[in-house]
Amino acid sequence: MASSLETLNSTLPRYMTAVDDVAANLAKTVNDQHALGYDLQGNAGGDFFTGNNGNPVTSSTIRVGITDTSLLAASAVGGTANRNGDNADAMAKISSLPGGADTLYRQAIVDLGTAAKTINQRASVQATITTDNDAARQSEAGVNLDEEMTNLISYQRAYQAASKVINTIDTVLDSLMSLGS
């Protein structure tokens, strides 16, 4: 139960925050590069990614803010005559930036995989410890056949001895009774 509570209260929120950071980083880096370019009308680019309904960008609110393809700021040079696509190339290279969204996403996935492996190893160790403890408890609480056989032999010998004592007393009493008659 403790591990379930830790997962709900600590682990899941930590990874949700990591994914939100990836979305925010992606939106910022793409938006910053998009703002450096120019659309088909020669206007500077606006935000490519936005949060829905004006909310901050997170993994659950991120949206493509441009619905008209003519507003894509693909050119690095202003004006309607020059459409070189250099800004689109620069946006494509964002994925290889150190500290960019791709790096943050990879790190979050590596951290998640490492945490999962650690948890699986702990569960395996705990299962082994539980099995060993159960076996040790059962060996202590279980019936030892050698010990029980020894006890049965002791009881049998005690019964035989008591039987001989009673036979001896019976013989003595018979002898005493026959002398008196």
C-alpha cells in the first residue's frame, strides 16, 4: 500500500511534470525560432504552439496555434518575393539542440526506465526474502518426524515400564493372598 501511495503522490506527479517541461520547452524553442522567420505575406512569425484557451503550455494544453498554412514563417528573409525556407530548416534542427525538448524527453524516459528497473529489482528481492522467511517459519513450526518418532518410542517405553510395574504388583498381591489362605 505504501508503494501505491508513493506512486500516486510522488512518482506520477514527478513524471507528469517532466512531460509538461518537455511540452513547454518544445513550444518555447519552436516559437522563438518561428518568430525569427517570415510568412507568405512577409510578416514576422507568431506563436506556432499555444496553450488551449490561453492557458500556459503543458502536455495537456499544447496546441498548434497556426491554422492557416500561409502564416507559417518558413522563410528567414522578409518580403513576399523571397521564400527560401531557411527558417523551416532551422526549426527542423531544434530537435538536436542540447537542452532541447528532445533531450528532456529522452532524459525523462531514461529516468522512468531506470526507476522501473529499480522497482522490479526491489520487488524480486522482496519476493525472495518473503519466500525464504516463509520457508524458515514453516521449518520451525512444522512437524519434525525424527523428533516425533523419538517421543513415541519414549512414551511406548514408559507404558511398557508402567505395565511391568503393575504386573509385578499384581504378582506380589497374588502371592500375599495365597499365603494368607
